[in-house]
Amino acid sequence: MSNELLLYNSLNRRKEVFEPLHAGHVGLYVCGPTVYSDVHLGNCRTFTSFDIIYRYLLHKGYKVRYVRNITDVGHLTDEGEDKMSKGARLAKLEPMEVAQRYTVGFHDMMQAFNNIPPNIEPRATGHIIEQIEMVQQILANGLAYEANGSVYFDVEAFNNKNDNSYGKLSGRKIDELMAESRELKAQSDKKHPSDFAIWMKAGEDHILRWNSPWGEGFPGWHLECSAMSTKYLGEEFDIHGGGNDLKFPHHENEIAQNAGSCGCGGARYWLHTNMLLMNGRKMSKSDGNTITPQQLFTGESPHVTDSYSPMVLRFFMLQTHYRSTMDLTDDALQAAKKGYSRLMEAWANLQGLEGKGGAQNGTVGKELEATLAAAYGEMDDDFNTPKALAKVFELVSRINALKGGQLSLNEVSPDTMTAVKAGLKTLLFDVFGLKEEGADAGAEGETLSKVMDLVLDLRAQARAEKNWGMSDKMRDGLKDAGIVVKDGKEGTEWTVG
């Protein structure tokens, strides 16, 4: 691998040099969505952040196994009802109908943001056997107990056996957790308020239920990720990611379950994205301070004055470090729209530039090389996209100056120009995951532009020869094909649609 990669490890609260368990390979697990409703914008931010992390690991040359689960059972509401069961009850559908509907919607949204699908996307309901086996292992190790058909993780017993390690990730102590448990408050079978269910007895009206050694029930929400990460990445693996809101209790309990079943803590590096605000406040449906991705795409919301494409939103997300709070405002989105347009314009300008210097660079060539290297260096520092993007815009200024003649192409060698084009293309499109909008991934748009250049040259020739019939026929034919040609004082322009 090239330069060292630094990661901020939430478990140890510091940046650490990334050293994978197996050289050249990375096991990456990210907590996926609970598919009982449409994916929200905070989810999009989290999964886009980890998409960029995944892309950069691939760029570094690692062979990555990226696992992101689908939660379709076990995630309880604050009232203690399974979210999938509640969604099915409200919609008068089967739980798996609800799961399928919102899983498809989630995939569509991820595709809109140009997120690469994970290598494996396991569902909790497809891994009940593995979850039951993990419960049995924890029981056999004396770190859980059965009570009336449910099984609870014994946090105090775990702490006594593991040097009071419960709470290491979240920084919370058992005594502080007594009133903060997200399990059912009515559960009187627990020995201690901090204990949590790893298998829950199903009530008579509970739809999702499976046979187990303890009777009919369903797995705890925290258990699924422990079981599936272990199955696909091993008892110990490299990176576990998720939103900051999952640190406690979800990720804290995952660590305990992994250690309780096999003596291993699961992931060695824990990465967490921060929350998304809107207009400086937490998003909330109750006070109207909320917006959906679709509303941003269409502009149909009182919170925005314009529509914003998925790529503009992705560009907007790049401007904030994944560990920092992101504030969504219309002014910031307007600035992102202009910034994205400026970036794509500079990329187009770069394609027409050729280095004219000799084998040795002048000052400008050296600056281009150094700035591009610095952008990649920022990505090596805990995937710092805002600082990397700032370096990219230093390149943008130089590209535009070369295009306008303020800087000389004689100071740039042909090899350097080729390398800058390749390096910037990789950073923008392979690592940042941006696309040239309106060009269908770029290649088709480039082909169309070249064809249109040829057609308009032939049409200009016909007009020069005063062959008005041929000129009009070409214009009308293009119109029938959905391409509008306009002749003006400054030349001929064309648009699709």
C-alpha cells in the first residue's frame, strides 16, 4: 500500500494507523436500515459516508468484503413493539411485504446517490439459526440467563469477567444506564436494569416468531449484527461502522455479545458518522423541521427555494467530515449547487488542455502535482473529504487559469498533464463517487456530444452552401429525436428535451 491510512477509532477515541488483520484484505461491516419506512436523509448521509470510505479503501488497493445488513426483525419501538410488526399492522400487510417494499426503496435511493452496493447484504430473518446458536454460546459461557421464555444478557456478570469493559465504546457506566435502557421498561424478569434481551418471548399477537430452545420468540435487535458480522467476516474483523446514535446501546451491546460468545470483541476499528441537522436544529416531524430526499430532489418543500439533484447533495455531503455535524440549509445547498457546477465545468475544461512543456515541469506543473498529491493525503487522514475537496478547488483555479491563458501550458509537461487528468478523474468519480449529471455516467454523454458536433458541422456546411432544405431537415429530424437546435448570433446551441 502507499501512504499510511489513519482512522479515528471510536473505541479508543484517537486516530490510529490502519493495520488490517490480513495484509491486503479488509472486512467492513456497516449497520444497515430497518426497513419499516422510507429511508430518511440522515441514513443517506451515513451510507454515503461509508460508500466513500469503501471506495477509498478500494482505491488504496485493498480487497474489501463490505457487509451491510437489512434489519427486518427485532428492532423495537420505544413502546416495545417490533418495528416491522408495527409497520405491517398499520399498513395491513404481511411483515415481509413491508420489508420488501422499503428494501426496494432503499436500494433505489442508494442508486440515486451513486452508492456502490455492498458485497453481502444479509437479512436478520435469514439468520435466525446463527442468532439462536450465539444465544446458546453466551448462555454456555455463563453470561446470560433465561426468564419466562426470554433470554437476557447479564451485564454485571460480563463486567466482572471482562475487567469492567462494558461501556468502553460509549463511555457510559452501568450505574448511569439504569434509566436509559431501550428495552421494555415493563420487563420485570431482568436481574439488572442494564441487562438486555438477546432473545424475546413472542406475545400472542406478535407476527414474527420462530421456534427456539426457549419457546417461540424472536431475536434481539443487537444480536443480529453480532451474528451476521461473525458469519461473514469472522470472530475478529477490521472495521465496523454506523451512525453516532448507534454507539449506545446497539454497538455497545454488539461488543458485549461478541465477547460473551467467543471471547473476541468483533471489530478492531469502530467508525461513526455524526448527525444531520436542518437549519441548526435536529430534524423533527413534530415541529415541521424535516425534509425527505424526494422533497430535495423536487424542491417541493417550504424549507428550500430550489430542487437539488442527488449529485449536488452528494457534493454537499463531501463538504463536511463524516465525524462532524452537518447542517442542511437552503443557502448551503445553493452554494453546493454552484460549487458542483464549477467543479464539473473545470473537469470539462481540463479535457481540452495539453501540456506543452518539455520533460521537466515548470512551477505550474509542479503545483498541479503537489496539489493533487495533497488532496489524496487529506483522504489518508481519516477520509477528510472537506480538506481534500479544498485541494481539488485549488486545482480548479489553476485549471481555469490555464484555460484562460493566465497560466502557461508551457510550464506543464505532457506526462504531468496526463497524470493530473487520471488522478483527478479517480478522485472525483471513483473515490468521491460523483457523476457528470445529464450525461448518463459520462460515456454516453461524451458520445452524444461528439455526434452532435459532427451533425452541426454538416448542418453549418449545408447553410454555408445555402442548402436550406437540408439544413431544416436536419434540424427537424433532431427535434423529432428530442434534441432542440437553436441558431443565434453567437452560434448554434443544442439541448436535449
